[in-house]
Amino acid sequence: MILSNLRGDAWRIVDVEEPLNEHNDEGRIRFQGISWQARTLEGDVPAGTKVKIKYRDNTTWIVEPVDQIQEPTSQKLKDKN
């Protein structure tokens, strides 16, 4: 098992292409224009969901769901006016 934190890639937000779970590497995410194997640390994540990359285990990305992506503060201020 080779774990990599890849500083520039950790915490990127990506799309789930095929459902993810913690049991196997059959799920897929789209990252940098390429479909990659991925899994979660716990629970199921359906296709179409946004997830955050945590780290890589060999060729599999380990991700966690993003409950809600925060708008940038500048956009929130524009929307209030």
C-alpha cells in the first residue's frame, strides 16, 4: 500500500461518475479530465455528487462527500445588494 497526500491535489473538489463506497475500488471520479478509481472512508456516495479528495492509495483516490460547497464571500456580498 502506497499512500500519497499530493499537496496540490488534496482537498480538490471533483465529481463522482460511478457510485462510491468504502468496500471496493469500483467507483469512479472525474479528476483533471480523467476517470479515476475512487472509494470513500465510510458510507456510499451516489453518481453526480461532489466529493473532496483526501489522499491517494496507489492508483485509487480516497474521497469524502462535500455537504455543501460554500460560495466565495465576494459572491455572497454581490447577491445581498
